[in-house]
Amino acid sequence: MSATEGETGNPCIRCGACCASFRVDFARDELESNGGTVPDGLAVEVTAATCRMRGTDHASPRCAALTGRVGQNARCGIYEWRPGPCREFGVLAPLGRGDAACARARARHGLAPLPE
């Protein structure tokens, strides 16, 4: 993520709670080797048609693309190339609001929920 929270007003910038809370599965077509944008080395095969972001299937998930400390200075190392589920998660966040999944992720890391 290139911008800071203050520059965009987006509360997702520097949070990273979702990146360290959920499994991220996506279509194999999103991999670089298949014409997509997600770097192949950050994904593991799940099925012939599906991949998962490396690190998100652990008991304590943490996406391999996440850098920094959740809730303080977390950054997605592949923000511009992230898979579809990451692009779709928290679509209300640019408006300063979170949904139920965002609230669960933030609670898991001791962060207050965003207004709904």
C-alpha cells in the first residue's frame, strides 16, 4: 500500500487484520503464470482450479504478502497484484465503515471495530 491512512482516509491502510485472520482462496487464473497478477510463489495449489495465498491456511493465519505489525504498520506487499477476494473484502472501508467480517478480524487482534 503506497498511501498512508491520513492521505486516503481509508482505515484499512496499516490495519492488516483481515490478512491475518482468514483463508484466501482464489481462481488459478489469477496467478501470474496464467496471465493474472498474483505472484506464483505466494500461492499454494488447493485444487486444479483453485489456489490459496501462502500462510492463510495455518491455525493462526497470516498471509505471506503481509508485512509489518497488524493494527499499526501492516502493509500488503502485493497490494496492486492481490487476488480477487482481497480486492472484494471490506469494500466499505474507503467510506470509513467495516462489515461483520472486518469486525471479527479486528477483534481477533484486539482492535476496535469500525463503524458499520
